Amino acid sequence: MGPENRMPDLVDVVIEAPVWAAHDLAHLAEVAARATLDHLGLDAARFEIALLGCDDTRMAALNSDFRGKASPTNVLSWPAHDLSAPQPGTRPSPPPDAGGTVAAELGDIAIALQTCQREAAAQTKPFQDHVSHLLVHGCLHLLGYDHISAKDAALMEGLEVEILAKLGIANPY
């Protein structure tokens, strides 16, 4: 397929930690995000996501600034819209569609390289599978899913398992 027929990217990736380039974060993100939206019946061509591939130092600063926790975490998400479900265990509202040829912003995600590496090694999972899981997880957060209550966690984790299975990735739980 020539460049004129290429599908527009769903995920706009900014690589702040150059080591991410060796892991093809842009490809992993595009596949994970498209699989997530497709699973939920959303047209990926109508939306966009911004992703920051960073290191633990940057993630610790972001986690401190936005969550008051001065340590790195694996992934953070900033939804563009509050799509929260009306009751625990129910599906969130669908994201607003900008319509026409304009893609609607779903929000931003940051993912930390060293934390992902440590977690994958500790859980004896392939690194790319773990990163794909976290990207699906982050996308679901952008779409209003959460894991605060047990019912919400069960719904979100069930979706993650289903989406990852379509990608050939084993149940991470």
C-alpha cells in the first residue's frame, strides 16, 4: 500500500527516552490502541491519542505532579473527557466523535521504560507483551474504564484479557 493509501496514525508518539526506539513503541502503541477501539466497536480513524515514551525519572515527576506519588509507575493516562460509568461495573459513555475528517482527542498516555522492564522480568513475561498490556490498559482508561471498585476492575480486566487474546498475548492476570 502506497503512502497515499496509508491509514492515519491513531497514536501520536513522542519518544523522550531514546531506548524506546529499540522496542518499536510506535508500532506496539498503534496495534494496542487499534485493537482496543476495534474491540469496543469504535472507528480508530475517528480518534487520536498522544503517547509519551519516557524513563522512570520523568514518570516519577509526572506521578508526583498529577497523583501526589513521588515514584515512577508503569503507565499514566489523562483522558480528554470524563466518560465515567454511571454505576460501578457498567460501561462508560462512548467518547464524543468530532465528526467529518477531524479526529477527536481521547487523551494522553505516558509509559515508563525501566518500570516496564522490571515488571516484565519479575513476572517472566515478554517485554513487548507487557508493554502491549499496559497500552491497552491506558487506552481503556482514556475511554472511561477504571479499576477503583471491584466491579469496575472485573469489567476492565475482562476487556483487557479479551483484547490481548486477539493480539495473541496470554492473560496477564
